Amino acid sequence: MPARTVTFVQALTGYVTIGVLILVGVVCGHFGVLTTQHQRMLSKTALLVASPALMVMLMSRADLSHVFARSVYASYGAIAGSALVYTVLAFAVFRTDLAGRTIGTLLSCYSNAGNIGIPVAMYALGDATWAAPILLVQVAVMQPIGLAVLDYCKARDNGARIPLLGLLSLPLRNPLTVGCLTGLALNLLGLTVPRLIATPLDMLGGMAVPSMLLALGISLRLEPRPSRNAESAESATVIGLKCLVQPGIAYLLGRALGLPGEAVRAVTILAALPPAQNVHVIATRYGVRELFARDAVFRATMVSAVVILVLVTVL
């Protein structure tokens, strides 16, 4: 089999895995094995228990060699560009509130750099560490900011007044952010998590992605579809920004920066990753645009699979 065909087939690995787990959730929901209550429990467990453990171990072991390479400017510029375009459209066209804009922004630029990005980087690019800078900026910067905004909106809607110090400390009181920063600190200090602690953290972290995908599958089967209104246009916009505009920006920035062909290929392909399913989990946790997030994540994953397979072949 030609090398290009092998790469093309290997790039499907992450998508096939995700599809199977989502399908299991759909089947369990269809036959009543798991219900909407179970879906919310899985989402909450993934967000507040399993994901923080996963972040500690993932960031403590991550190879940060690509984090300081010039290629990160193309990746981060593409993320910022996609988020900026959505923000402008959200204000001018869609007119969503602050919490809604936060979820929309995450959907338009927050990549599934973990369980899709790492396999794609490993098989299609030959080096899984290409995904490291995207993971880092998302869990260390984008996610804490998004969660802080949602925490603020929730407190405001409940009539609570948050002092400035309390507002600034919101990210540090979120388990996901704490897990990420703890793992990053361990990595930078060159410390290793003792095996006695690492083993249970690995077990908890192993629950995160399957729980998210099962919850997404249950939601697809048991919860209603979004209504056919302006939100459908917004969903299409988010998918287009994430799967087409972001990789386009990454490619142009990579060429403008004079990056070698391998680096341009890497930043372009990884920019085309779909939104991470934990955006849907976050939306569920805060009760903000849950169906919109679910629908966008599911559709974008299918679109992204086609886009990435084309890019892997063409580039």
C-alpha cells in the first residue's frame, strides 16, 4: 500500500474511536440503559473529577519542545483569528449574551487536540508533540478564561456580587484549571508524580474522554434537536470557522513566517481539528446553550474528518 494511503488510513484512527464511543452512548440511550440523568452525571463527573486528574498527568508528562518553536505563532494566530471573527459576528449578527458568546467562541477555536489531535499528529505528522502547544494554550489560557466568564455570568444571574479579588481568583477555584496548572508546574520544575499518586490519577483521567463521548451520544438520542432558526446559521458559521477558516489562517501565517513545509503542514492540519467535546460538557455544566454546543461539536467532527483527510492527502 502506498505511503500516502497508509497515512490517510491512519489519520482515521481518532475519528473511528470517537464514533464508536458516541454510538455506544446512542445505543444505551435508545434502549433505556442510560437516561438523561445519567448523561448529566457523566458530564459532571468528566468535568469535575476525571478531567482535572487527566490534566495533571497530561501536562506533567507533555513534551514541551514544540511549545517554544516559531510554528506556535501560526497556531496561536489562527486560534485568535477564528475567535475574533466569531466575536464580531456574535455582536453584529447573532446578538448572543455574554455566556452564549463564550460557548460560541470556544466552539469556533477550541480544538479537540487530545483524543483526535494526538492520534492525527502521531500518524499523519509522525510526531505527537505537534499537538502540545495547542493543548497547552487551551488548558492553561483559553479554558480558564472561558470558565471564569461563565462563573461570573452564573453568579451575576443568581444575584451574587463578586468582589474584584473573587473575580480574579475564579479560574484558580475551578478544578480543571487547577489540574492543568498543577501538571504544568510539575513539568516545568522537572518533578515526577509519585507512582502511588500517579496510578489512581491515571485511572481517574482514563474516565474523562469516554464519559464525555458517552454523554454526547446519550444527548444525541434523547434530547431534542435545535430548532431551525437563526441558531442554525450560527452553528454553520461556527463549524465553518473551526474547520475551514482556522486552518486557512494557520496555512497563510505559516507561509508568511517562512516556516518549513513540514511545520506549515502540521499547523494547518491541526488547526482543522473539530471543537473539543468538553465544550459540550462545559455547556451542560453551566446550563448554557447545551443543545447548540452538542450539535456543533457533532457536526463539526464529521466535517473536520473530511477536511483533515483532504489536507493529509494534498499537503
